[in-house]
Amino acid sequence: MQISIYQGSGPQAAADAVIVIDVIRAFTVAHYAFLQGAERIYLAQTIEQAFKIKEGNPDYLLAGEVHGEAIEGFDLENSPDQVARAHLYGKSLVQKTTNGVRAALNSLNSKHVFVTGFTNAEMTAKFIRRGMGEGLETIQIIASHPTGDDDLACAEYIRSLIKDDTSITKNQVRERIIRSEAAEKFLADSTIFRPEDITRCLKELDTDFVMKINQSGKIPMIERVHL
Ligand SMILES: O=C(O)[C@H](CS(=O)(=O)O)OP(=O)(O)O
Ligand SMILES: [Mg+2]
């Protein structure tokens, strides 16, 4: 089994399985959305596409950001703390973000595409190792932030769990997330960015599912796959 780590959201050659990482904050948001009862999360390349999807499905909720900030007309920000408090039971979301969603949409040339932040990293690694390990020759782990160490640390953590080595610890990952450039604006004295978002990005959650992209419909969507 060959495991390669790439940084950035650009397309890569196809692999047997791809794990797209976005710790701050897209796929931490997705994880909390499912825990709050969301059924599915459609992925939108652009704001315009997100609004177009909502035009045909007015009960869908739009979630996302531009430069990390709220989008006028969207129902939710790209904020794990806000989503963790939302009532999303039975809801469909449409997510548009700068790094994670773009990287996921650029990975659809591969059959099995998983997404996670740090919150579901261990579960995702276990699923790959146990559930699919035997059939996978090539695995790509995409650290979606182009230069940030948050996603890279999480990618190295997942690789170590799949390979069952101890090359990086949870605490080392947490330290690198806190020190990453993507975390800076949340830990500065900001009226726009919540420090609680980073707190949520750092917390591993005990859940019995992974987040996998279903490519069978017109619009790719993240759905829960139970172990
Ligand atoms: O909203 C975020 O945290 C980031 C945007 S930025 O890198 O902070 O400008 O988007 P994401 O796609 O979740 O990395
Ligand atoms: Mg990010």
C-alpha cells in the first residue's frame, strides 16, 4: 500500500482512495453538521452554484465562507461552533469553502473519496485500514490548505494510523494546528473569527461513521458511512 501526501486543493492523479483533510474548518463543520442531524452535504464549487441549488430546493441550508467570513444570504457560516449549536435534523446542506470543498471536488477522479478534519481523523484511518485496507494499493491524503501546517499535521497523523506507526502523536498534531497560520486569525482578538472554532477543531469526537463523497448524483455530496 503506497500512501502519498499532497498539499493544496489542486487535482492529483487518480488513486484507489483519497482522504481530503480540512481541519480549519470545512470538514470539522461537516462532522458537527452530521452530529446535529444533517442528512447530507452537497458540495458547491461557487457561491452562485450554491444559490442555484437552493433555488430548486428552498429547504436546503447554505453553509460556507469567502476569506473565512460569512456569505450574505447563506444560512450558516463555515463555523464549527455555530453549526454545533444548530438544529439540522433531517436537513440537507450545501457547503462552499475555499480549501476543503474545492479539494474534494478536485478529487472526484478517484472512486473512494473521504473527507475529515482532526475530529474524525482516527475513525477515518481505522475505516481505511480495516474496512478497505486489503483492496487499496494507492492512497492519497490531501492537506487542502496550500501552505498551512494544520492540514499537513493531520495528514501525517492519518498516515501514521494507517501504517500503524507512532511517528506523530495526537498532542503533536494539536500543537501544530494551534500554531498554524490558518489558526492565527481565530486566536487573535477578532470580532469576526471565534476562538471556539479552533477549540472544536482540536477535539476528537467519538462517532461511528466516516464522511464519504457520494458521486452517483448530479451534485457530489458528503454522506455518513457507518462502520
Ligand atoms: O473558513 C475557513 O476556515 C477557511 C478559509 S481561510 O483559509 O481561513 O481563508 O476555509 P476552509 O475551506 O474551511 O479551509
Ligand atoms: Mg482549512
